[in-house]
Amino acid sequence: MKNIGFLLSIWMLFVVSLTGCGKEQKAARDLAVIPRPVKMESPGGTFQLNKETRIVLREDEEERKGVANYLSQLLSSATGYSFEVSVQDYAEENTICLELDPAITGASGCYSLIVSDSGITISAPGVTGLFYGVQTLRQLLPPEIESDVLFPDMDWTVPTVEIFDEPAFLYRGLHLDVSRHFFPVSFIKKYIDLLALHKMNVFHWHLTDDQGWRLEIKKYPKLQEIAGQREETLVGHGLEEPFIYDGEPYDGYYTQEEVKEVVKYAEERFVTVIPEIEMPGHAQAALAAYPHLGCTGGPYRTATRWGVFPEVFCSGKEETFQFLEDVLLEVMELFPSEYIHIGGDECPKTRWEECELCQTRIADENLKNEQELQSYFVHRIEAFLNRHGRNIIGWDEIMEGGLASGATVMSWQGEKGGIQAAKMGHNVIMTPVSHLYFDYYQTDPEGEPLAIGHFLPLEKVYSYHPVPDTLTTEEAKFIVGAQGNLWSEYIKTPEHAEYMAFPRVVALAEIVWTPLENKNYKDFLQRLDVHKRRLDVLGVNYFKD
């Protein structure tokens, strides 16, 4: 009998243990928020949305009402409930209250989210924080909330929770190259929606390069007519000779009205769109349209294969700067962002070395060499943009020959350039090719779509921290954030772009939002398993390992 009693007691402990594990697993599923909040506690229990639930604002203010309407639309499709938005100075039961509270302090975008069994309150010192609180609430609901299809029998519960949250970094970006391959406005909007879901706040739109100019400039229509087209496109890898081409013309550009539509769409989701207009290198498409802006005068043609080409804007001609200033005036009309990205990378100096006008410019400006000529070029463009209230971002090659005074450096070749810039007191965005280039393979290339090469698994992305150990506390303040880059030489379709970006973008989101001490890869993978169901409902074609 004693043995039977002992066995029963062991069995009961086992059952309790299993029950506890079940509760922990359910809690993990219910609280699978990405990026992981700074502080999150759940006392147990739920709040249930129903057809009577309303969204309440304490004050009638346009931007806040925009967040409330966004939330109402987000919740309505799958639930079938109306989620009426009303303004009143108190919150009743069964409401989702959005309120501004200056007493909440933290980094830009901080918020508080409290879910009780009687209601939900999202509080923040600013509207941006309210929007991020909405994204967290969204992730606390079942993934089916993302659907456009009605789920009449779904139990729409939210776990009770108390959250305080704020971003670790100010700049949380994702890049997309549309020059090598063009993507429709519908996909650009989806890309921005996915940024917003993950609390990322910058869309870096790489609009011009050797293989295509993708932005309408009214003063220079040949940029659409000639630079926006190429005769054919390389088939296979860019390092494999002999080169083979498909023989099919390729074109595409965004009208200014389309750009305005995208910028407005992004603003409503608290995403800043930063355009990139490449200079002085990666200019062959522009030179095909306006050959007098090159050192040799051409003829040029829009590039049909990938790589770095010697044809660059001529630094010795005043016409070059007039053209670029005219282009940038139209760019600034379209993009209200503080920053304009001017590229500055991979600019061969061969043509400048051989160009009489460029050599004259070097002599007249008392420059030592072509590296300083590039610095002169960048300084001059920066001064023009500064006069119009804007600042520049450039890839780390803009440091060649001396860094422009107010430039932000995007460090891609590694961390060395970013470290140097931070030590000089310049803002830095870390985007090292080693960890944040999403055009790399995610697994064994065998059976994978063609990519540029290399191997960048999810765990390596997640392991990255933007602040190098070699910086002092003061120097580290100049690391304003990080960005993932998606170059499209080998990415032809939106579906392929999603496949290369996700779930690596999800890991990036946690890198730039969650404090380093809160990061845990095993925990992240558990939350990601739940999050993938959300991506499924959203129709994201992510990589599945």
C-alpha cells in the first residue's frame, strides 16, 4: 500500500508539472510579442472583445483620431464588430482607451499598455507611442485578427498584462533596392505595413543606380524615358562569365503622384521614407539619359548586368551640380524626411583621373587627390541640402577625403567606418554586410533561389548589437540605430523579396528595439513560432527552415 501511495503521489506531481508546463506554454503563446517589450507582466486572466467594445479618446485631436481609426479598421474585418471611436474624458468598461500622458517618460515612442478584465488603456506622451502600443495590442490578439475574412466564432480575448516599453534605438530601418528590379506600389505599401507591425520607423528607398532610375523628375523627362529602361538583364550570377542576357527590355518608375501616395501611407504608420539618389557613382543610368554629365560625354547605356562601373558624374562640370540640385529640389518636394540619402559608395576614380575638368577642379580647390575631390562633391551637395533644411546620409565611403560636417554615416563595409565616424562626433547607422545584408543565403544554397552569395542565418542576425565595445559611453551615443538592406540584383518578385527579408527582419526589429539585456535567442524563437502564424495570415512568403 505504501508503494501504491508513493506512486500516486509521484503521478500527481507529474500531472501538476504537466499542467504548469501547459500554463507556461499558453502564456508564451499569449505573450508572443516581437520585439520583446522592456517590461511585461501578466497576472492572469483575459479581456474579451465583443460587439459592444468601443475605442475611446480623451481629446478630439486629428493625429490621435488617425491612430484610433487605424485600430478600428485593424480589428473590424476579422471580428465583424464596428469598434466605434468616441471622444470622452473618462473611460468606461469594455473600452480601449487611447490617452496622452506626459507623466510617462522614456525614449521617443515609449508607451504603457494595461489590459484588465474590464478594459484596455494605451498611454503615451506622444502619438507615436500610442501607435506602437496598438501594434503590441495587435500581437496579443490571435493571429486571425490580421485576416480580411470574417471569423464569427473566434474567441477574441487579450491576456491581462501590464507593459512599459520604449525603443533602444532612434533609427530602426529597412532598405529596399528598386533599381535593379522594380516593385509595384502595392508591395511597397505591404513592406511599410510589415515595418509598422514590428515597430520599425524608417523605409530607405533606393531609387537610382546604374541599372535603372525609378523616380519621375519633371524637369528631366529622359530620366523616365531612357534611364528608367534597360535593353536586357543578366541571366545567372554576375561573377560567372561568359555573361548571358535574357534579351528582354526592362523598365519601370514611380510617378510623383505614386510617391506622394506612398509617403502619406507611411506617415500614417509612423514610418519615415528616406529616398536615396546615388551620386557621384552608380550613375550610369542617369548618364545614359544625359551623357553630357559624364566625364567622357558617352555614349552610355543603362547597365544590363550587376557590378561597379567606371562611369560616374563629372565633378569638374558645373552642369553636374545644377542637374543634381534640380533633381534634389523635386525630391525634397516629394519627401519631407529630415534626411536625404546621397549614396556616395563604390565611386571609381578612373574617369576623374583622366578628366581635364576634374583635374582643374582639384587644382582650383587646392585638393590633394581624387579622394578629396569626392569629399568636395559630397560637401557641396550637403551644403545645398542644408540650405533647404535637410541633412545627408551616405554610405561609409563618404568619409574618403574628409567627412562632411553634418553627415550621418551608414556603415556597411563593417563597423570600422561607423566607429571612426562616432569617434568624430557624427551620427552613425550600423548596417554591416556581415550581419544585416538580407540578400545573402539563409541556408545551404542547394535548392535555394539564386542569391549574391555568402550565408547569413537568422541566429547570426539576432546576435548583432549595433554598439561596438570599442566605443566609450559618450561615443556610443552617436550610434543612432541599425538597418537591414535588401539589394535586388537577384530578387525579381515581391514574393522573393519577402522570402529573403523574413524572418530576418523580425530578428532585426528586436535588435533595434529591445534592450540588450532582455534579448534571448531561445525565447525569441519560441515567440517567433507564434509570430509565423501571424505572418501566414498576412500572406508573407517567409523563409521556413
